[in-house]
Amino acid sequence: MFRTRHYHAAVMLLAVLWPLTALADTIHVALCGDDAWTGASAACAAPDGPKATIQAAIDAAAHGDEIVVAAGTYNEAIDFNGKAVHLRSSGGPGATTIDATGIGGSVVACVSGEGPDTILEGFTITGGTGSRICFPFGCFVLGGGMVNLDTSPTVIDCIFTGNRAEFGGGMINQGSPRIVNCTFIDNHAEVNSGGMGNGVGMGVTVTVIGCVFRGNTAGSHSGALGIGSDPDDTLIVINCLFEGNMAGQAGGAINTTASRLEVTNCVFSGNRAPAAAPLTWRRPAARPSPTRSSGATHPRRSVKRCSA
């Protein structure tokens, strides 16, 4: 009797879960594909061969689907359109590029409520010029490589290079994205945050783990990584390398004002700004207060086990 009850319970659980797993599909994308095909197969033949563009695969996908992109360079800019999909390359960022050169705007956009189940993995992101976003306090060109507006996607093993914007040359974040094992190299911001900008005065929580910021530049502050002045902004940086970044005024690597900042186990090397420290903390409307300390403390900021 005991075994029978457990058997029926298992059958009922399987009946509940089976539709959820059965609905998850894999959609393939390849340069040899055709957007009129279903994408159900990686083999380049009608009618079920791969899509030709990543955006067509996203448009066809449902929540929970996986999109697998074959090696190559895809000249497009993409928008996740609020979908919780896992978009990944089959060959990694060294073999698979999304290049928005000649298109304009951000290369990747998450602006429709995407959460952590929206995953971008294994691409080189380049050629972005940013998206013009308007707030009550003004309009700005944000996020050359990727713009995350009121969203919290997960970004893994991507390379952001050769992107530019006014703020956040490589990426701009407003929300709670998680950025893991990514490289930001040779991106530029005309104003602040050459590699990655966080917060547009709205309050954000951004976690950056195991990333490399190299050769990024900003005309004013935050050569590599910046966070805004909202006291609710939080930036957590763990196990990252900041090398050869440059800002026109302060914070060759990182600059922050009133925000909460936690930097742990990071290396700073060769970052430059007139306020010479690689990391600067500023109170709004106050003189910059640079520090080189690997164990610096502040009520809302800490730097632990770092070297400069």
C-alpha cells in the first residue's frame, strides 16, 4: 500500500512536470540558414534547418527555450523582447560575433523586464553605438555593447570590444544583472564608464565576477567601471582584473559617488586618470577623494584583498 501511494504520487508529479519540460525547444542559428526555416535542426536544409539571424530565433522562441548559434559573424543588433531564453554560441566568443557595425544602437538590448533566466553566453559583442534613452532628467546615449534597462539578465563568457556610447561604452545596467567571466576591452564612453556603467540615478544592484577590464576609456570618469550617485545603487566586484584603463578626470579603473561599493580580490594595473588612483570615491558636489589602499574602508564602500 505504501509503495502504491508513492508510485501514484510520482506519476502525478511527472504528469505535472512533463508539459513544462516538453515545451522547451532548441532553436538553431547558422550563417547557412534561412529565417523561414523552423530552426529545429542544425543541418542546413529546409524546412527545419537553422534560422539565419539571431533575432529571428528570439522572435520564434518561447520562455524556457534554448537558442544555439553556430560559429560566424552575425551583422545585427538584437533585442530579447522580454523572453526568458538561453542564447548561447556553440563555439564560444572567439568563434562567434554579433557585430552591429553600420546598424547603430546597442548590440544587445534587454529593455522589456528580462530577469536572470534571460541568459547571454559565449559571444563577442562589437560595433555598438548605444541607445538613446530618455529620463525625466534628460536624454542620454547608453550602452554601446549592451543596454539593460529595468532588467536583470545573466551574461556569461562574453567579450565586449569596440563599442561606444555617452555612458557605458561596453554596457549600461539599471537593474540587477549578473556578469560572469566576461572581458571588456577597448570600449569608449564620451562621458563616463568606458567599460561598464551602472545606475542612471535609479538604484541598481550589479554583480560582476571574474571579469577583465582592459584598455577602456572615458572622457570624464570611470575608465573601466562606474556607478551612479543614488545611495540605493550597489556594485559588487569579485575576482576581476583592471588593466590599462583611462579616464579624463577621475577613476582610471572605478569611480563612484554616494553608492555602495564592494571590491574583493581584484588586481589594478596601469590604470590612469588625472586623479591618479585607480579607484576614486566621491561624495556628490565634493572634491574627489582618491585611494590606492587595498584595504580601504568607508561606511558604504570596501576594498578587500586587492592589489594596485
